[in-house]
Amino acid sequence: MRSLSRLAALALLFALSSAAHAAKPVEACTHKSWGFLTFNNHQFGTVNTCSYPVTVWFMRENGSTVHADVRPGGFFDTGLRKEEFDDTVWSAAICRAGTTPSPTVERSHWDQILNGAYTCVKW
């Protein structure tokens, strides 16, 4: 009975430890500022409006991705101009800097990333 209690305690400790390393995405840091920004030659991107650095992963429907760390007040640039953006379907994942989306940002996880069904984990 005692070994069963220890096993249960270890399982609980592992579960709590894993949960502590997963964090919610911080999409609110960029939510209101996506667009063709005039101060960056009308390139499509976003501004980090939070007081801490974030990492942004941008994925087009074809699976091509761009990602970068963005300081507070900094700009994330997708490299796309209006002329290149016609009919472009895209998704993004945003995590605090030092964490990465789980599942990873790739075409096979398109629906999960698009619907915000990811967490941010330390890497």
C-alpha cells in the first residue's frame, strides 16, 4: 500500500511539473496590430504591445513559416507586401520569448494553430 501511495505521489508531482512548464499563448500582445504597416514600407506584420518580449511564428497556408523574437514595442515583419498577399491565408502563434508552441508550427498542425489550440512550452 505504501509503494502505491509513493507511485501516486510521483505521478502527481510529474503532472504538476509538466503543467508548470506549459503556458498559454500571448496572442493578445499582437492581436490588434496585424496589418500593412506604413512605417515598414507597407509590409504585413504586427507590433508587440506587451511589456515583455514575445516570439511570433507566422505560417502561410502552403506551410511556409517565418518566426522572430520581438521586443516590447518591436515590429514583426512577415516579408510580405500587399502585392504578394492576395488570397493569402495565414495563421500565427505567439508565445513569450524563451517558449515555443506545442504542437509545432507546421502545415500538419494548421488547424490547431489557426484555432489557437496550442500551448507554449520552454525549449
